[in-house]
Amino acid sequence: MMQGLPLDLIGWVFAVTLQMATPLVLAGLGGMYSERGGVVNIGLEGMMLMGAFTAAAVTYYTLNPWLGILAAVAAGGGLAAVHAIVCVKFKGNHIVSGTGIILFGAGFTTLMLEVVWHRKGYGETITNTIPDIVIEPIQNIPLIGQAFGVISPIVIFMFVATILSWYILFKTPFGLRLRAAGEDPSTLDSAGVSVEWTRAIGVIISGCLAGLGGAYLSIGFGSAFGKNMTDGRGFIALAAMIFGNWSPFGILIAGLFFGFLDGLNYAIQIYFPALLPYANFIAMLPYLLVVVALGVIRRSIPPKGIAIPYEKERKA
């Protein structure tokens, strides 16, 4: 049994890393779409909360988790649309708007938790959650089978979304326009493309992905909605976005790294109880690295036009 423990432990940490990384990568990709277009979106935390609550509530009432997923994506996108109107249409402060979205998401979902389930901490357990996909041919393969033998479809979508985002960003006309909106919006405007609409679409996509990440927490990885259950993951997603230099594959790698730290914390609690006094330090590492990402890393260069309102030139 002891000889098999290291291999089991590595496979278990690998599986938990994927689980913990999924909401971070999805929200980080969302932040990339917004900031590549020139709009800072620190409101990812609030959008994830809205997605988590909406997915749980819709699934609870309809008993259909797929409707819950769609509703979560719509809820995140709707909240992002508000952010786009404030920041793009009315040239509002991006940080203030994002902070307002976080506070609204936390307050609204806490209130609705009591309205729907009459509870203050966690709602009732949801039995109809997103079913895992069982891949029998690889279930018995060491390490790989433990991580991918039984896997959530949202985890698979995380990888699909990364590849798809790379293709959209660098191989499609929309990706070119989005990058131009964040780097040199005047050039985009002179080409006859609306800077406002391009930026707004990028922000809405960010909300949709953040909402999906939140839904994974409540009905994908978990089976209930809890008060403030995102637990700062929206901010860690921002750090993953910066670590990844606003690129899809960089965000995937950074998200997996943060997910690994979370998995390591759980591994310590389960496999090494003697190290429990140090578990809180391990749990703190992702948040500590947020500070490192935002204040120390110098290689990451944001888009030149980020957070700068674009004023269309008026002809004399």
C-alpha cells in the first residue's frame, strides 16, 4: 500500500489541479478578451459569483444542469454588458465599475441565497449536477487515468476554449479588430470598424466565460451554491492572465500552476496530516502570487490602449 501511495498521490494531485484550474482558466480567458480590447475587467469575481448562483438556482428549479450552464453564461454576460455600457459607452472609470460589480455580485447572491434556499451559508444540495464523462479505455492508465478517466465536460471545455481563443485572437478578423481596439483604436476606427462595439463584445465574452467558470464551482465541481464561494478566484484569474501575458496558452499554464497550489494544499490535508499546521501557508500562496503578478512581474506588457477611453475624432 505504501509503495503505491506516491503514484496515487501524484495522480490525485494531477486530477485536483485540473479541477481547481478550470474556473481560473475560464475566467482568465474572459479577462483576456476584455483587456485585449482595452477594457480593464476586475469585476470577474462578481461575474463568477453570479454565474455560480444562477447555475445552481436554475438547476435547482428545472432539474436540468445544462439549462443552469446556459443561464450562468447569460448572467455573467449580462453583468459584463453593464460594465461595457459604463466603461465603453459612458467612458466611466474601469476600476470603479469593476469594484461595483464585485460588490453587487456578492450582495445580490447572498440575498438570493436566503430568498431561494432560506439559508445564510450554503443552499440545498443539488442532485442534478453536470455529469462527468467516463472514458473507460484510459481509466486504468496510471496517472492519466486518474485525471482523465472520469472528467467533467467543463474541464474538457477549458482546453477547447484555450485553443479556440488562440485561433480567434490571432487567426480571425474579429481577433485582429479586438487587438487593434486595445492597441491602436484610432487605426481601427479609420478602417470603418466601431471601436465601441468591438470593445463591448470583448467585455461581454469575458462575462460569459467568467459565468461559466462560476457555474463549474456550483454544479460542476460542487453540488450547491455557497455564500462568496468564488473565494477570490476572480482575482487569481486576473493574476493568471497577467502571468500568461494576455495569451491563451500562457493563461492555461498559469491557471494550471495556481490549480496545482490548491491541489497541493488539499494533498497535505489528506495525505500528510502531520503537516497540517503549514496547510494555511500553502493555501495562502496563490493570493501571495497575485501580489507578485501585479507588482513584481515586469515582462508582462498590457495592451497600449487599455483603460484609455476612445474619443472618435470629429471632422471639421
